[in-house]
Amino acid sequence: MRFFKKATFYIFLFFTLSGISQQRIKAKFGELTYNEKQMTSYEKDLKANAVVLFESGEYSVRVIGRSIKLVKEIHRKIKVFNAKEFKQSIVEIPLYKNSSKEYVTKLEAITHNGESKTFVAKDAIFTVDQSEYWYAKRFTFPNIKDGSILEYTYRIESPFFFNFGEWAFQDDLPKIYTEFYAEIPANFKYNRALYGKEKLYINDAYIKDNCFSIEGSSSIADCEVLTYAMKDIPAFKKEEYMLAARNFISRISFELQEYTNFQGFKEEYSKTWKDVDREFRYEKDIGKQLKYKSYFKDNIPANILLINDPLEKSKAVYTFIQNHYSWNGKYDIFSDNRVKDAFEEKTGSVPEINISLINALNAADLDAKLVLSPTRGFGLPTLRYPVLTEFNYVAALLTIGDTKYILDATDKFASFDVLPFRVLNIQGRVMDFKKGSYWHPINPNMRNVHYVSAQLLAEEDGTFSGKVSELYSGHIAFDKRKSIANATLEGYRSIKKSETANAEIENLNVEVLHDATKPLKEVYEIVLDSELVGSNTYFYPLVMTPYFEENPFTAETRKYPLDFGFPITNTYMVSIDLNDQYEVIDLPKSRIYKLPDNGGECSVIYSEDNGKVNWRLTVKLKRYRFQPEEYEYLKEFFTNVITMQGKEPIALKRL
């Protein structure tokens, strides 16, 4: 009997039909073309150290032995132009495992140097464990020189049809031709999405009749045959202050929606959020771990439970959990979370600590719920339907009246209102098991300040000495506390001294280092040299290390949105008592530069009064997300910032 005819073809109306009639490019393993051998550079990217000449992925469903397997066959050729700078000599093939595993077969790799071929030996291919669910095959190409062509092919046999994965048309090397081809029996239904800005060269989908059957069964399935290809794809180049590269790389992603076997039994894989809510409520590693309200009520200090003000009580619960735990560095969002064991051992993963926080807040008669989110480096989640593999983090949502707080107690240096930078990834999914889950923004603390005040005195020996006070708050204080902790206090003192050019720092004192509820403060004494040119002395008033030490935006153009993570305010104030040693010859002009749409401003003010020179520089980024079209404004903004900070000296003349 004919089974599942043309069941999924309609899905591909989602894609543009441009390029549907273009010709596919083929390559045979081990054979190189004359042009490939002769190529010495890639004309579309003359700075590229290498280029992908050809790559293809052919995915299909096959009967192997007595099992149905997902088969992935990969072939790739790379031309190396600059062996010294080439960074892709190591190839790693990720493989999934649980009670069974994916296998690599037919793995071959060659380094071509002219007519010479160096094969990767079988004993040079290693198996590497990566995590509970992932391992990899790894090898290194030998004998790489300028002009080498690296070629490899392999086949993955997988019992995991949900791990169809994705095809990246773009990565950190430019590509001349990249193709994805698949034959999918119609009883496998996949959601799919195309990401990125690059256009398809081939976009073809059609139904192939009678393509799949199982021995001993009269059922026959038609197949959907897909061909997607791109040509002349530029290398993906990471830009400063951007979210995960995965959000922008041109790729096609697949997720198994449902499978119907040849007996007609249907199993759904891709679910609605309503399905996920119901399953999570009773899931042993998430839902059941949220049911320890009574346990935490018995373990929270009684004086915390007696606090009447809900916000103060929340902060006390947060601090208690934060201080009780040490994060073990693990995320492990969906595996073996046991909050009672973690609480007793005083160490845990991200979900164990933050689920403990949720339990503790609820035990204190507060309203807290679990939030699923991906970290900044993991990528943004799909909003159309739940893809749970796109989440790798758990936080807490606390509601007090009309105000909501996203909380994360995993880091000792984070205050109640400051999230670790890794969490600031636009939005997360609040798992409300009674009313239904929903998306909620993950916003940063809005007051992130670096404030510096310096009082200096001109000395008779030509130096300037005085006292400097630096104050850090919000996310800036969080980052500073972590950097001090990583370096140790003594190590940080050494770093601080070495960072301050033309100056000597003494008696550096760091205050409130371990109390994240308060701003961090540094106080130190400083002695600075000035620059003598002819009869004039030139003094640069920025005596401290600024938040932005250089212009992060020097590229001509920008492709991707900018995300600083949080708004920033830097204020630097220097007062110089000339002490009857100098007179002012020239003060630079005071001025202000503003970004459009109230995005930010930088201003500098110079003044002279009663034998003192005062300098004040303020740099504000009021918005922390910008579109590529605003890049030129930002580039000019930071050019002004760097000039105002350190390229405009005050001209003095010795009396």
C-alpha cells in the first residue's frame, strides 16, 4: 500500500523560490580540479587565509541491518593560502549519545600538496568525551603548507531522528560552494527555518515517489527531496558588542515535529508550550524539584521569615541562598537536578541553585517562578514553538505587586538587582504551571556607573600629586569585583599600578569588596609626571584607566546589531591646584556630542578659577542596543570619547 504521499511539501512555501533552477555542483572525493590546484588566493576575499572550495551534506533515512537510521554524509575541501595563520587544521565531529549512540563510518582525510597525498592514519583519529550526552571524533591534518588542499569525508549513522540538526552555510572561512541535500520519507515531519542574510543559490524541493520501504512491509513512503545551496559566501566575522554568532550565521535548522511508523502509530516530538508546561510540572529534574517549599521553610533562618517588607524579605532570602551555595560551574539544565542534596552539600549547578532560590522565596510567602533562558553566547530561542535544546539556563522570576525581578543567585558578586552578564539575553520563558508559560524580558540594571574624582596639587619638582577616589555600581561593579577576585587583591594592586602610565600609585585601598549590595570603592594616592615641551608643560587630565580605553569601532561598516548588555555612565572629575607653580596657557574647548534618538552623549568641560583648573568628562550610553544603520553615529561618538579622554592636554607655563 502507498503510505504518506506529498505530506510535507507545503512547508517549503515559507522560502523564497529564487535560484530553484540553478545547476548543482558535484565533487568526487580524492579528485581535484585544475583550478583548485592553481588557486593562490580567493579573489572575493584576498585577506582570507583559506577558502572552502566545496562542501556538501547529504542526509537520508535508510534501513541498516534491522534498524532504520538517519544517515549524514559529509564532504569538504579547503584550500590553504597562509598555513602559518590557518587555524582550522583540527577537525572535530560532534556525536550524540545516551543509551545508544551515533557512529562515524567511512572517515577519510587527505592533505593534498601538489601531486602528493598524505592520508590521516586511522590511529590518528581520536574519540573525545565532551559531556554526558556528547562525544566527538577528532583528527588533525598533517603536513599543511601554503597551497595545501585539505579534504575529508565521513558518514554518521544515527538512531536519533530528533537530532537532524542544522546545516551551516556560513562559518569563519569564506566558501565558494556549500550544499545541503536531503531525502526525507513523508512519515517524518520536520519544522525548519532558514537564518541569516545570505541568499540561496539553489532552493529546490519536490516529491520522489516510492522512495522508502521496509523489508517485510507492504507500506511504501514517498520522500521529500530538498536541495539548498549557496555560492560565494563571505566568512562570518564576529563584531564587537554583538550577541551570539549563531543568531546571525546563515544556516538552515531542522526540528522533528512528528513521526508516524509503518503501522500508523504517530509520535509527536515538537510540542506546544502548553504541552511543555504540562510535562515540566511533573518532570523529575524540573517540576518535582520546585516542590520543596516546606523543606526550605525549615532551613531558612527564622529572622528572615519574620521580615514584613516583601522586598527586604526577598533580598534577605536571595542573600541567604547566594551565600549558602558555591556554584560548581555546571549548567546541566535537564539532567539530575536534586535541590535537597545540593543544599546539604552547599554546592550545585545553575538549576539547583536557582530552583532552590525559587523554593526559598515561595517558602517565605513570596511569588517566584522558574525562567528558562539561553545565555548570551548560546543564541536566541525560537519564538514560534518550543525548542528545548535552545535553552541552557534557569533563573527565577519574582513578582512583588506590579514589579517583576529576574534573579540569579549563582554568583557571589551579583547583587539582588544585577544579573551576571551571561544571562542578559533579551528574554526568557516564565514557566507558570497554573496560568500557562509566557515570554518575559530579561533587562539589566539601569544604573551602571564608574565615577572618578581626583584632587591634585602641582608640586615644586614639576610633578602633580594627590588623591583619587573611584566608585563602581551596578554591572560595572560586578565586573570589577570579579576581576579583583580572579587576580587576588595584591595581584590587582600590581595590575593597577602597571596600568597607569606616567604615574605612581601608592596606598591603594579597596572598600566594600565582598558586599555586593553596596557600590565598590577604590581610594589611592597618585604622583604624575607632566610633559615638558620647550617652555610649556602639557598635562593630560585623565589620570585613571577609563572604562573605554580605545575605540571599539574601527571597521568601515557594520553588519550586525550592537548589544552592550546594559546602559553605562562614566564620569571623570579632576581638580588641579596650580599652587602658584603654573599659569594656564591654553585650555581645550568644552563641548558635547549627542547620539541620535537619545542614545547617549559625551561631554567635556574645562574651567579655570582662582588658581585651579577643573576638568569633567561624562560618557553616557543611555541605550544599550543599536542597529547597524546607527553604526556611523557610534563610531563617531567613540572617536570623540577617545579624543576627549586622552588626546587634549592642558597647556601650562611655569611661573
